[in-house]
Amino acid sequence: MRLRSSRTFWSGDRRGRLLAAALVTAVIAYVGWKIGESPSQALQFGFNGLSVGAIYALLAMGFTIVYSTVWFFDLYYGASAAIGAYGVFYLRSKDALSGLHSVHNAYVNVLFASVVAGVVAWILYETLYRRLSHRYNREVLLAAGGIVSAAAGCYTLAVLHYTENLNVVLSPAVGCAAALATAWLVFKGLERVVGGAGRRIVVGVAAVMGLAVGAFAALYVVGEPGTRLYLSWVLSCLLAGVVGLALYRGLYAHMRERARSPLVMLVATLGILLAISAAIVLVFGSPARPLPDVFGSQPREIWGGTIKDFNLFTVGVAIVAFLGLLFLLKRTSLGRAIRAIGDDEEVSKVVGINTTVVISIVFFIGAVYAALAGVLSGHDTAIQPRMGLLLLLKGWIASVVGGIGNLYGAAIGGLALGMVEQFGIWDLAGEWRDVISFVLLILFLSFWPRGLLPRR
Amino acid sequence: MKAEAGGRPRPAWDPRRLLSGVRGNLELWANLIILTWAVAFAVWQGTGFAIGLGTVFAIWGILSVSLNLVVGYTGLLSVGHIGFFGIGAYAVAVLTSTQDYELLRTGAVPTYEWPFFAALVVGVGLAGLAALVVGVVFNRFRDDIFVLVSFGFAIIAFNSFLNLRGVTRGAFGIHEVARPQIGPWVFDEEFDFLVLALVCLLLVSLVSWLIVTSSFGRVLTTIREDERTAEVFGYRVTHYKLAVWVISAMMAALAGGLFGSWTRFVDPNSFILLESILLVCIVILGGLASIWGSLLGALAFVLLEEGLRFLPFVPDVHVGQARQMTLGLMLVLLMLFRPQGLLGRYKL
């Protein structure tokens, strides 16, 4: 009787590692050979790989943080990327795309507005209501919260309706956000300097500076139509993130309590992905659409290779996003909570972490990262309804190759995937790109199942 | 119908009592509704319509029954089934096509002009071979990762159909695929073809039924419930999984051959990943580990598209999207309230 019959001939640990090392060596040798063959062309492929890899890394980072917290794969992620990209199209189609294929749909507006209203109500409930309900009349608090969240919904509706003047409509929100951020930063900074002594003065200074900066930001945004692009990016990423949060809080949280295995969650999120992709086709139609060029399509020349400014920008965004997530996970109390939940959710609940809130935030972050990747890749190529599924798969592969649950692994995996894809199509034709990434995945999983940098 | 313990019995018209009645007899209701719907549709739309719909149902039925062997009975959630379907379709198309390609000037591809059944046997064999190779590699993976690599198989298969232009003629597709022929009897009439497809469906269902009721099927169920236990009892889990994987792939290739011959035109767009996901939806919707459930799921799937066509607010070009949306939302609801599907015996 052989107990370990499921082991095939190559599955021994040492042999697997040897084969993996051989694989990596072969890849490096291949790249080296290519560089020797034609350095400038290799540089060009390297640049392409870098710009694609940055997008994959963004996807993988968001994917891995969600997976390592709740331990199921959230396929809404792909839909989030598509929502981000199509959101930019939706917000810009009346304006930058000169009304061509202009899309406007009242149902979409109402849907997003109600989601935003619900999420605002939930935030108010979790933060203010819990603190204030002991001191004040609960009915009054609930009514006030309802009015505020309804107002937030109405504001979203207005923003989505008047997209041709995005900068004007959004200026109050930008002003408030800038004011709050400045006030908070000033308060934290001064408090550290002054200590507890002059708290009132600190609050006053922070408030005044916040008001000033907020007013300036709002006025600047109103007077500068060029900011519409960036506002549309931020807005569509935030909307996709809010939908992700609402999905977790409204659906997955209940489903997880009775789910027998992670596959149930996987299938349910697959259903969400299907429904949202279909909805995107229903609203926008199936043909591919362009997003406007951002920094001009003229490529810039560096050491004999060419790269578009936008791709450099993408790489920068990916680096900033990586550092931001790293800071969040390693240096803040929220990050500690996230890691604790990933290690053991029950115990974190016992020690007093509000797991629902923390996981909702994680889903928000993950969805925002996916949407960001969707926006960037949409500007780089074009947007099409299939892009959600494709980006989802690429992010999934990159996070698995990098070692699922490890942030560094996700970044490296994304970059490696982009590079391998681009160098792979040097000799093969470009159509085989998706095949290359999946062959890489299968090879990797066969020889090195835990990925490049496994989670400890 | 039981009343709540301790309380007064609810009157017969109480909606809660009605609802609990439906929930208790969900299987019966699902059967009744879908079958009535099918019959009503056939009567209303006339025979010609019903024949076409019946053939589509037979093809999807073979696919979903065969996938249920893998997903429902063995517990491997495979999203790559459409690849084997495509292999069968392409084998039949390439081997039987009589189109003169030189006229189109798109490269020389030889025409073989084989008879349908010989090509079908080759296609089924090829799919079995491909499944063997793929299965040996995929056997190490399970759960989430198996889903991911099976996505990969679907994508690799689709890209191969699209890009191996020397064999498959890429996006142009292959025209004039032969209809089946036994001696002088050509299945040219739609009705004849429907009969053939239904016979195939019956055969596949019968074989599947024999498989799942045999000792082989019981081992598969054990693997699904607890792989380690099956190993401890001395069964070679790898071999069992591989065997059912290959059998299921061959059934899918049979469906593919029928599909290619029925539409008389094969191109890569019939084998996209989305179709594969919809297939998984059918299997889960109909019921995991239930052959009758799979058949019913395929029937509901086919009827759904035609049913949506008659809704006033769904424009004709968007019927596919509306169906996809319905299925997606249904999947979410099922996972919330009934993770085994309508007639399922196994909770995911």
C-alpha cells in the first residue's frame, strides 16, 4: 500500500527546488543571450516589460493583501479594474472625448449614488453613532445620519450627472478633503512638537491652516479645467473601492459565516464578476474604446530605448502605491490589525479588533488598487469589456508567482510576469502573451508551489 | 407541512407557510417549472424552433453532465472544460471540411474530407490525450489554485485555436463542416440531427450514471469528501482523478464534434473563457453531483436566453448579456442560500 501515491516523480522538495533553479537560470540565460544579441532592442523590451509589470504589480499587491486577510480569492477584483477604467471613460466622455460615444445612464448614476449613500451611512454608524449614542438621543442621531448619507448620495448623483464640469462640481469635495487632510497633518505635527500643553492653540492653528488650504484647493480646481482628468481618476477609483467595500459589508460578510469552503466565496465572487461585466457591456457596448492620451503619445528616448512618459508615470505610481501599502501594513495600527486578522481572525476578534471594519477597509484598498491598475492600463492601451477578466487573471498569476500573501513577492511577481511576457514575445508572436503568462504560472506552481517569496 | 413548534398552525394561505412549502420541495418545484416552461415554449413557438433549441440543449447537456463528473462528483472546480469541447469541434471541422481554401488565398491548408464519425473518433481520442497530459500536470493542484490553472487551460486552448493558423485557420474559422452520415443516411435534416444529438446525450448520461453508481464513482465521491481518507484506504487518488478527468474531456469533445457539425462553421469565438464560466454556472445551478440536475440546468440555460428575448425591456442584441447577468446574480443567490445548486447532493 502506497500512502503517498499522489506524489509524482518530480514532486520531491529538493528536486522541485533544483528544477525551479534551473528554470530561473534558463530564463536569465535567455535574457542574457537576447541582450548580447541586440542590447538596444533588449532595453526596449525591458522598458515594455517594466511598464506592463508595474500594472501587474499594482494588481498583485491589492490582490495579495485581500487574499492574505480573508483567505479567499475575490474575483470582484477584475470587475473593479474594469469599473475604474470605464469610470474614467464615463466621467470624461462628454468632455475630453468631445461628446463622441458620449455615455450617460441614469440607472448607473442612481446605483452608484445609493451605494455611496449606504457606505456613508455605515461609516457614520461605525464611527460617530457608536461614540455618541450614549450621550445623545438615538433617534435624533439616526435621523441626522440618514440626512447626511442621503445628502452624500445626492451629491454623488449630481457629480455623475454633470460630468462635463467635473472640476466645478467636485471642488467642494476637493476643498473639504484638502482642508481635513491639512488640518489633521498640522495637528499631528504640532502636537508632537508642542505636546499636550497648548492643545487649544494647536487646534486653532490647524483649523485655520486647513480652511485656508481647503479654500485655495477648491478655487484652484475650479479655475483649472486641466484637473478634470486627475479628478476623474480619483473619483472612479474611489467609486470602485466603495463598491468593493459595500460588497464585502453587504454580502461577503454574511456569506463567510455560513460558507463551508473558500470555493463558495470564489464562485459567488465569480457571479459578481459575470454580472458586472455584463452590465458594463449593457451600458457601454462591446467594442473597445479609447481613453485620451495623457502626456502626449510622443515617446521619450533613454539610452537608445524609447518609453512613453505615461509609462514612466505608471511605474512611479506603482512604486508610490507599493511604499504606501508597505507603510500602512508595517507602521500603522491598522496595518497591525490587518496582519493579525490574516494570522487568525477569531483571536483578533477576541483581542478586540473590529474585524468587520478592518476587513472592509482592506476590501476598499484592494478594489482601489485594482481600479488604479485598470485606469492606467486603459490609458496605456484601450478599454474593452473583457479587460476586467484579463487583468484579474494577470494579477492573480502575479500574486501566486510572487508568493501569495507577501507584499514584496507581489511587487516582484508582477514585475517578473511583465518582463517574462515581454521577453517571451520577442521570438514568439505577440498573440501568445497570455499563453506565456499561464505557462509560466503552471511551471512555477509545479516546481515552486509557494512562489518566489512565500508568506512566513 | 409542519407548524411552528408551540405556536398556532398557520393558515394555508399564509405566505410564510407557502414559502416554506416551496423551500421544502424546491427540487419538485424546479423540475415542474423548468419542464413546464420547456413544453410551453415548444408548443408556443412551433416545432422548427423547438428542434433547433433541442439540439442546443443536447450539446449543452452533454457538456454539463460531463463537467458534473469532475466538479460535482470529484470536487475539482474546473473552468477549462471548453478547451476539450473546442478540441473536439476543431478535430471534426479540420478533418471533414470540404472548403476549397485556395480560393480564399489565406494560406494553404489541406482538406481531408473524412467522414464525420471517423473524425469524431479522432477528436474524442485527441481530447482524451490532451486531457491526459493536462491532467498529469494539474493533478497536483487543488481548490483555488486548481481553478486558476484551469482558467489557464481555457485561455491556452483559446489562444491556440486563434493562433495556430496552419491548422485552425485562426479567426477566419472553418466552413463547410460535414454533417454526419451512416451509409446512405445523411443527417442533413435538422430533425435527424436532433435525434442524433439526443441519442448522444442519452448515451453520455447513461455512461455517467453507470460511472457514478459504480464502485469507481464511490471512490470519486470519497476523494471529493476527503482525499486523505481515500489514500489511506489504498486507492490511488491520482489515477482516479486522472481517469475521470479524461473521460469527462472525451465526452466534452463528443459535444464539440456535434456542435461543429451542427453549425457547419467553427471559429475560436465559440470557445472563449466566458462560455466555460457559463458552463460552470449551469452545473452549479442545476445541482452538484446530480446528473438530472445538470440536464435540467442546461435546459434552463437554453430556455433562459430565449425567454429573455421576449422581455420587452431587453433589446435583442443584449440578450446574451442579460443572460450572463441573470446567471451571475443567480450564482450569488445560490451560494448564499443553497450552495449545492437546485438539485444538488454536494455542498460546495
